[in-house]
Amino acid sequence: MTPSSNIDRYIPQTITLVCIMALSLAVRSIALSCGADGFTAFGLLALTALIVTALFFALQSLLLDLCERFYDTTKEEEGESAVPSVAELPQAEPLEPAELFPPTEYSEGEPIIEQAEEESAVEAPIVECPEATPPPVPSAYEQYREEALQARAEAEQAKLEVVTEYTERALAPYMSEAELNKLCLQVSLFLASDWADERREAVRVSPEVKSIDLMHFGWNIAQPFKKSRKEIATFLKQTFAQALADVEVITLQRKLTNTEGKHLIRLQPDLLAQHHLSP
């Protein structure tokens, strides 16, 4: 590299530096003319120099990026134009059938079967089948969560079976089979929190069963599932609508565990303990 080329290389940078310093000095002069002190004017000079320098480098980087993109695009277009099209390729002359399939000469006494055996002896290419991707292995968290949810569902199902058996045993003498099956369905929906309005249905029970008996029944079946007094009273009022027509929900809610007077269905302190189940 010659000394003249080095000088030419630094000329644009020198011009840029001189312009930045001139602009900064102009800002300083304006600040002094406006009444600013020397320190403030120097601060404005330095700040102006920094801002203009940053803008210069940002503009330089943007211009370099644009030039590179323009150069790459031009190079790609030249490369595409250099590839000949299909129509420009030379056409090969068609071969005669005799040239495609030359006749095979057999010597006298040479059996054709031996030649076929030699051709069949050539090994065929072995095609390797892609290996099947193994299914993803669940993480330890997903496995533990799945096991816990399954155990919880099994425990809830076991408790529901105990309550259904208790319902059949306690109210079978006072209801028809159809009404008892209907009641078991309502109990299952209520305890599973699936007791929607469109699925609610009232059942009939014998007049022998008093309101206090139905209160005890509702309390016994709902306690293993941690149902509130208001939920139990609402369920009893709508399910045994005829038997509890004269009893308000607030009264049912207050007297669920009342033991005064005679009753057919007694309160069960722990319905699941008889079947060795935990609530």
C-alpha cells in the first residue's frame, strides 16, 4: 500500500471530524452569546460532539447495510442470468432401437440358464427403513400428577359407591324401585358437582319418612364430600319437593343435625368408617 493511498483513506474521516468540531464550536458560540457561562458552553460542546458522532456512525452503518444488500441482489441476478434455460440446452439425437438394446451373442454350447444365474447373483441394493421415533417419555412431574389424579378419582368413586349403597339400604323400604333408582342418580350428580338445573328431578317417598329423617339422610351422604349446609338443604328441598313442601330451605339448613323426637334414619358420625375409607 502506497503512502498516497493511506492519505486518501483518512481524508473522509478527517473531514467528518472537522465538521463535527465546527458544529460543536458553533453550538458553544451560540450558548455563550445567549448568556451561558463557560462551563455550560463547554458541556453543550461535548454533548453536541457526542450526539453528532453517534448519528454519523448510525448513518454509516445503515448505508453500509444497504450497499451490501444491493450488492447481494445484483450478484444473485447475474448468477440467475448466467444459468442457461432448458430451451438453450443442446438436444440429444434419439437413439435407434438397435442402439438401445444391442443384440446379445451366445456362444455355441453355452446354456442361457447359466447367464441368468450369474445375473441373479448380483446383490440387490438394500433399502434401509427409517427408524421409528420413540414416543416422548413423560416427565416425572406429569407422571406424579397423573398418578395423584387417578388416585383421587378412584377414592371419589369408592366414596360414591359407599353412599349409593347406604341410600339403597336406608330408603329401599320407603320407596319404589323406580323412585329409588332415580334418587341414586340424583345423589350421584349432586355429590359429583354435576347437579345442573336441567338434570334435577324430584322423587316421591313414603309418608312414613319425616322431614327430620330426610335431613339426617342428606347430612350423612354429604359429609364425606364436604358439602355445606346450604348445599345440602337446597338438594333436599328440590329432590324431596313433595315431602318437604312445607319446610323452608333455611329451616332445613338449621336443623340438619337435630336429634330431637323420633326418627327412622339416624345420624351417622362417619359413614365411610364402616367401609374402612377415609373422607
